[in-house]
Amino acid sequence: MTTSGNGRRGGVEEGAAVARAASHRSAIDSFIVMDVMSRAAAREAAGARVIHMEVGQPATAAPSTAREAAKQAIDAGPLGYTLALGTAALRERIAVHYHETYGVAVAPGRVVVTTGSSAGFVLAFLALFDAGARVGLPEPGYPCYRHILSALGQRPVSIETGPETRWMPTVEAVGALASSPEGLDGLLIASPANPTGTMLEPERLAAIARTCEARGVWFISDEIYHGLTYAGPAETALRYSDEAVVINSFSKYFSMTGWRVGWMIVPERLVRPIERLAQNLFIAPPAISQVAALAAFDAKDELERNVASYAENRALLLDALPQIGFDRIVPADGAFYLYADVSRWTDDSLAFAGEMLDDIAVAVTPGIDFDPVRGRRFIRFSYAGSTADMREAVKRLAGWARLTA
């Protein structure tokens, strides 16, 4: 680059700051529930008592066994890096969990411990898909799937669902996408799902897993809400296909959101590629969280009491919300969400949720987080909080003038 006689370098005044834009890959939509949390925090800072029904975060603490193990580990001395795939003890215990819970044999060597399920999705997308790959996602669905895929240069492909399919994709829809001219490289399904709480029947899960395997489509099964079911237990995709990539977390059933620890089960040939990615991106999952996670498996009675509390909250809301006017609610088999149609009041769920927070200090998530088009007429209630808070939310909603205007 040359310097001109007037002190300019390459057309820019020497010494002047050059304003540069963020990368194109960072131009993804925000995770709206986090924006709602920020607004709710501002209301709390101003003195309001906010009822938090926006975020899928248990109000209960981590299990007592996990907290005690963490305290002992802190007192015992330094907590350094673990191996990138996680500690051997935790990987082995997760493998035992699959035998105990599902009757499925999983080799510990196929287990990858991750920094929350979020890191699991990043690792899975990088290990399975090149730039430009097409990955099918049911809609409505967890928004971060499509945002992460987009940031990585991959292509989320919407699979529209509705009441006629119990808000889950059909085998026929998956097969049609896989057979289309553009094809399909991967499919990701959560069961129980966020935001709907609906589940795949075992027969449909089996058929989808086998269809993906036969068509050469990677199947990623998000099972982070397993353990939180009300009509019957959830089934793992591993029962039907060793080719499935399973992602799970200690955040939901184990009530450890802030500890940021999850896991993946992957085919053996993917372990080393994922290990290389994990080494470079994350070095290792948090050591203290892995200690706590291992001990959390010994708290089944405590965890089941939490599930009973969610079931009570679910029953309370399914009884009370229709009486207030929220009478079109998606059937919720699991997780801790109710996805409610609010089109009788609005076609702008973002504004509606904002008014609810401003007027009565009840925080909910607008449906556009999960479905950018049809979500304009839905909101998601989370019932992961305390039963007392659920009762208070119902009381406030019943008195909200916006619903009778």
C-alpha cells in the first residue's frame, strides 16, 4: 500500500479509525426469550415482582447430591482441565443411564460430555455437515437450531407441523424432503418438543430414524426433555438406530441449567472428529460441573419430586387458562411448556407479550421465536416455576384488562 503526499494511506487519512462491520455470519436473529428475560430483569430492577413464565428454567436448585459433590471437589484442591470428551467416570455413568432407563446398551466410548446441549449442537453440526448442507427442522421449534446452522453457513429447511400431525413431522414429509431435487443432509427433532411439549409416538420415531438411515440422512435426536413426561415415558432414538446422534443435557430434568453440562451419544466413527473439534473450540467441559453431574444421578427421588411439581403446575394451568380465554392450547405430553393460540386478541405475539410484561409483570415468550410466520398468533407459557408463582400468574391474567378489551 502506498502513502500519498497528503498523508493519506490507501485513500484513508493516516491515523484515522476505520469502521468495520460485523461478519455476515453473525447477522442471525436474536434468541427472543433472552431478550424477554432482559426486559423482565429491567422490570424487576424497577421494583416489580415478575412471574417468570418465559424461560425453560426449573425454579428448583440442583440436586443436593450434586451441590455437595461440588463443594467437596472445590475443597479438595485445584480443578483443572478434563479430557475434551469429558471425565471417564461421567461418560461411564451416562452409558449406564441408557441401560437403566431405556434398556439400550451404549459403550462409554461413544459418549461425549459437552458444555451444555448448546455445545453439543455446534459440535454435531460441524461434524456432520459441510457449508451449504440442508438440515430439516420441524416448525415451530427451538430457534437456536436454525440460528446456529445459519451462522455456520448451513441451510435450515422448515418442516411445517400442525394439529393434524400432533405438531410433529411425519415419515412422509421426511421422505419427500429426502427425495426432493435438493435433497436433505440431516434432520433434527426434539421429543418432547419445545415449544409445544408434544412427543413422537415410538412407532413414528422408529420409522423416521430408519427412513433417515436408509436415505443417508443424519438424524439428530434432541432428548433434553426426557424424564419430563406426563402421559408415558419418552423413547430414545438409539433404540431404533445406532446411526442416530443423540443430544441431552443436565439442564432440564436434572435442574442444572446454570452448570452448563450436557452430553452426546454418537456413532463410534464420529468420536475422534468431534474430539478434535471439542479440543479446539472448548478445550474441555467445566470440571466442577462434571463432578456435580455425576452425583446428580444419585438424586432420583428428589428429581422425581420436581417432576411431580411440574405435573401439578401443568394441571393447574390446563384447568385455569381456558377459563380466562386461553382455550386453544397445543396438547402437552412432556417438557414444561404450553403453546397457546392468542389470535382472538392479536396477530402480533411480540407486542402482546410485551404488554403482558408491562401491565401485569408476567413474562412469556412470543411464538415468533419458534415460528417466524405462524408464531405471530401464539405465545409459550413455561410452567417450570413454583406452583405458587403459577397461581399468581393465573390471578394476574384473570384480572388483565387486555383480555376483555
